Amino acid sequence: SIGMARAAFEAAVRYAKALEEWSDNAHVWRLYARALSDIRDYGRATQAVERALALEPAGIEGLRILAEIQRRQGRIGEAYAALGRYAGAAQAAPDGAHLALEARAQGALWLLEDGNLSAAREAAQSLLKEDPDDPLALWVRASAAVRSGRAAEAPADLKAAAAQRRRAPFAAAAAEALLTELSRETGRAAPEPRPASPGR
């Protein structure tokens, strides 16, 4: 919307102004990179996040921002690579295991969006080995099954994901919506019952 675009532009201007005083602050450079990406100034966004990484190599959030910028640019392979580096760095960081899992979940979503259904399913399976109730991974696995023509495999995963609204409202709502759609499709595909033969 026009309002969101204006807000993004104003944020970019604000962070550019802040950098006049805080040019050695990696956090401000990351915020600036996000703001520039939001207004589709991907070249300067990339420069900003690379500046943040140079200032603070241990600031791994920059790698995730870089991956998002590259994906928006259509640099898909580079985006996956950057996301993988972020996941690896997060896994190695103290208390970073949950960030690594989030990155892997993001990767599974990207694979699904890109139509790489087999890889998306494998990524979801890997996540579910560590957390069998992960609602997002359940939804990804179910969605990959549906899009692969194996819809019969999906309902159990979708029901499990839909039951977890408090943990993951978005994934639960998406699972419920897909489950409802599958139910409708099943109803339409069911043959009409034959009228009973009149008794003699």
C-alpha cells in the first residue's frame, strides 16, 4: 500500500540520518539494510548489510538479512547459501540452536514456494526428527504431499498443526484452511449414492 511504502521510505531516510553519527554501529547498518530492501533498493541494501558484517562479523543476523535481500532480487542460489551460513553460525553460537531451527524452517518454506517439493519434504522431515510437533514443519510436509498428488498423506499432519494455535497461530490457521479445502475436494470427488432399489 501507499502508506506502507511511505513508512518504509521514511525509515530508510531516518536510518541514513542516524548513520551520520553512528557509522560504526552494525545494528544501525542492519536496520538500514532492511529499510532499503523494503523500498526495493537492493543494491544499497546489500552494501549496507555487507558493511554491518564487516563491522561485526559475529553479528550473524546480517547473514539472514543478506539471504532475504538476495531472494527478493531473484538470486535464489545465493540466498539459500547465505541462509545456510546463517543456520550454521547460529548452531555454533551459544544459545543459538533455536535460531538455527528457525533458519532451517525458513529454508523449508522457500523450497516449498520454489516448487522443490521433494527437498521441502526432506527439510520438514529433518525438522520433525528434532521436534515431532513442529507445526510449521507439519504444514510444509502436508503441503508438499498435496502438491505432489499424495493428498491422502496430508490430513494427519494438518490436524496436528491446526491444534497448535497458541504455539504457532499462522501455521495453525494455514493448516486448518488447507484441511478445509481438502475436505471440500474430497466431498466433490465422492460419487453420488445410488438410489435404493424399490422393494417388491
